[in-house]
Amino acid sequence: MRIITLIENLAYDRGLIAEHGLAFYIESSHKKLFFDTGQTGHFLYNAQRLGINVSDVDAVIISHGHYDHTGGLYAFLKANKKAKVYVKEEAFQLKYNGTEKFIGTAFDPDLLNGRFEYVKKVIEVDNGIFIMPEIPVRNPIDLNFRNFKIKNSVGFDKDIFSDELFLCLVKNKELSVVSSCSHRGITNILEAAVCHFDLPLNKVIGGFHIRESKQEQVNIINLYLDRLSVKSIGVCHCTGVEQYAKLRSRFREKAFYNYTGTTMEIR
């Protein structure tokens, strides 16, 4: 399997575009997938620069309904006429930062009609690639719900990210996890993955959403990664560069920053 970070907050290759957002390309022996679509359609430009034919992509999977992960969805659907969209139904709720700033995803029935499938259970989209829709909160300290709201008919509720999902990649009896933003906590995500597959962890990739977290939460994440003996930790986006530096100091060569254009192999 091959994973390419199509867009992220940072880019070091002058030919690629960065933005506050996240999108991955995942290629296996039979399928080509996008996991999230960044904030705009710029991830499609990067895909073409990296030699990826957008029209060949078989499916796009949406991690949750925030604009910086779904903003390029409709540009993609206009460019690709065959791909199915896997998403949880709650992703189209009216999501806000506080009570004034809309940060959700507009529902466009014309473009989505016949293209999407609501994820309600574990789905194996290709051999060894699983969409994981359930993230039980076993560790309540590791949650990232701060100031995030859902608007309803009478006001606002706290967003507990019931729309969040992640990916598990199984290869050679090892498990790799791709999480886009980890609002429900990376430890809770990894616990859900390990409980389901009962396999040792190879790579953990994605955003940990700890840029503004208290040290207690960060310490718990570090201890959990230690306990699971993760081989490789590729963080980005909402993790924060300062928190990455701390992870790098602790985990040394196991930790790396997963910037725009990074390519990884799972063998």
C-alpha cells in the first residue's frame, strides 16, 4: 500500500500547494482512494503534480464534516464521475466554532445524488483497507471538543463528533491507522482499532488535534503510544508544529512530520 499526503498545512516542495486542511491518497493493489479533500480544490492540483490521475480514483472517504477536510469534495465530484463517497450521516450537521462561525459542509444533493453511502458499520473497501465508524470514549481526558457546536432548530449543542471515522490498513499481520483530526482522541481511536483487529501497530498517521492541549492530555497520548510500541508516528495538520517537536524529542526517529507531498509505503 502507498499513502501520499495530498495537502496539509505545510509544503516544502515549491511545486505543491499547502493550506490549513488535510487530504490523503491511498493506493492498494486494486483501489485508489482519497481520504478527505482539504479546504479547497487545491488537493486536486497537488494530485496531478504528483502523477495521480483524479479520474481513476474509486472512492473518497470523509473523516468528519469540517470545512478543512471536506472543502474540496464538490470540486472532486465534478472532476471524477465514478467515485463513491463514504461518509457518516452526521457529517452534514450544521457545525460551528462557537455560535457565529460556520465550519461545516454544505449538502449538495445534485452532486451527491447516487454517489454517496452512509457508513454505519465497518466496511472493507479493498483487501486490508477498513473504514472504522465507531470510536468509543474509553479515555475521556483525550477529547478535542473545545468550543465546537452543532446548530439545531432551537439553538446549539456541543459537538461530540459522532460523525468522525478513521481508516485501518492491515498488511502482513500488522495494523496501521490513519486518522484525519482525532477529535474523539487518538488514544480512543487506537484503542478501537486494536480491540477490533488485535494486531501490533505499525504506523499511526494523521492529525492528533493537540496544538492547544494541556500537558496532561499530551502525556497520556505519549504513554499510550509507548505502551503500544508503535513503529512509526507521522503527525500533521492539527497536531501543531510545537507538539510535533516534543513528539520528535520523545520518540526520536519513530516520529516524523507528515507535510504536503510526503509518501509512505506499508509493506
